[in-house]
Amino acid sequence: MRLPRVYAVLPDAAMIARLVPQGLRLVQLRFKGAAEDVPGQIAAAMAVCARHGAQLVVNDHWREALDQGVDFIHLGQEDLDSADTAAIARAGALLGISTHDRAELDRALALSPAYVALGPIWPTQLKVMRWQPQGLEKVRRWKARIGDLPLVAIGGITAERLPGLFAAGADVAAVVTDLVTASDPEARTRHWLTEAEAAHDPL
């Protein structure tokens, strides 16, 4: 499958409502708030994405996502330990999986994911990571290993780094900090989309 080049990973439905109208077509809800708020967050994000023709991916909360008919879920390696991936598959939902090393990549590929994510590519300020920055050479190796399966790169990515990232083999650039900490997230989103288009088709 082909995915949009820009993948915004956002903390709540309110931020999704602000940024999806700027032109995003692939967005992840990574909500870390109270459990009782999860269904409402998913419902609100789904409504925004439906209005604008964007694909919503729900991080972690796979049960609630399936209950509401979300068709794309993202799981980290720790999430995989407790997730019912068979139930996700039976529901017909697509699955994206985070990876950091070869064992995790093999585990992910065994589940026939819709995409594989690799990160952090560069140092990230979002959270403390036990993984060292992966670098562009590892992006090249991961892409050679997975072939036509989409490779999502995440971690420390800015719009200015997109040309090198795509040249190394990443199909999709996931953005977190560069949008949510921007003084004008809407303008920064539009800049990302413009730069991604230019980096993908420099001519």
C-alpha cells in the first residue's frame, strides 16, 4: 500500500482538529490522558478525519479503536505484548508497528503489518528513549530488508531533514515535536506538506 509522505502524531483530538484541515492525510492519535476520556477522543478524531478525508491511526488503545470502527491501529513493542493481534486482524484493521532492532523487526514482519516504523532517527526531545539515534544508514538497511512494505521514520525529524530521509529510503516521515512545539502549528504543518512534496519530487 502507499501512504502519504507526512504522518502527524498528535496528542489529542483538539490538535487533530487544528491540523488536519491544513492538508494532513495521515494522522495518529497518541492520547496519553485518562482512560475514561479515550472513547471520546477517538470519536472526535474520527469525525474530523472523516470530514477532511484523512486516515486516522489510533495508538495503543486498540480495544476502544475497534469498538468504534477505527480501521488502522499502531502498536509499540510493549503494546504488542498485551494486544490481541488476531482480534485486530479479524476486524480487518490495518496495523503499524514500531521497531528499533532486528529482533523487533522480525517480530513485526511476522504479523504482516501495513507499515513498519523505525526510530528514533535523530535525537528527540519528546521523551527519554533507551535507544540511540538510528541514523540514515539504518533507514537504508531497514528499507532493503522490508522491500515494498512502507517504512515510517520517526524521531527528531524536521521538515529540513526530509530530502535526506526520503533519499535514504523512508517512505513516510512521522512528525511529533516539530509540530506540537511550534509557535504556529498550523503554519508549520503547511510548511511540512510543502517541503515533503518538494523532497519527493525535486524536479
